Amino acid sequence: MQYRALNRTLRAALIALAASLALSACGGRTRPDAVAAPNIPATFDLTLVADKDGQFDLNGATLSEEDVKGHLRYLRDENKPANSVFLKRDGKQKVTERHIQGLARIGLELKVRTYLQEKPDMEITEVRTESAAK
């Protein structure tokens, strides 16, 4: 009788442990680490401005995250690779979580360094991300 109770207790503990491991592996912060960048480049290869609905403005053209990735791939194919991307606020539109997450995905997928300035008077920070699969 005691063996069954111990067996059930151990089984429940193992299930709870497996569930917590699965949740911790899938979970994560929505905002990537933003660190004050000590070695900020003097110029950036690509400068984006925050636009409405999580989109980006590049030289007057409104682009989605996928469009920016496509532009960076095109530059790489033309042997003019962009190594640094800078996102800043201009005018009324604030830099939102969608902008930051999109910028982080761009940096992670295309292996470019991404920088961010949320307000014109604030310091420039580097957006760093880590892939979940290591």
C-alpha cells in the first residue's frame, strides 16, 4: 500500500519537473537585452526611423520587418553588406515593443549589429539577442 502511494508521489513529482523544464525552455523575455554600447560606430550602415504599426521608415519609404530583411539581403547580394543597423525615433511616433522585437529579429537572423535610440536625447544602446537553440 505504501509502495503505491510513494510511486504516485514520485510520478507526480517527475511530471511537475518535466512540465517546468518544458515551460522554462519555451519561455523568455519579450524584450531582448539592451545594453549601453561602449563601442558605438561613428556611422551606421543603415538608419531606420520608427513608423506606425511596428513598421520602419527608410529614406521616406515605409517598410515592414520582412521588407527590411529583404533590403539587407539585397545589399549583401550586391557586395555592399550592412553590418550595423540603427533605429531611432523621429517626430511623434515612439519606438514601441514591436519595433524593438523586429529589430532584434533582424539582427539575429541576418547577423548584423543592431542599435537603438528610443528618444532623441537618450543614449544609444545595442540590442543583443540569443537564439534559444544552442
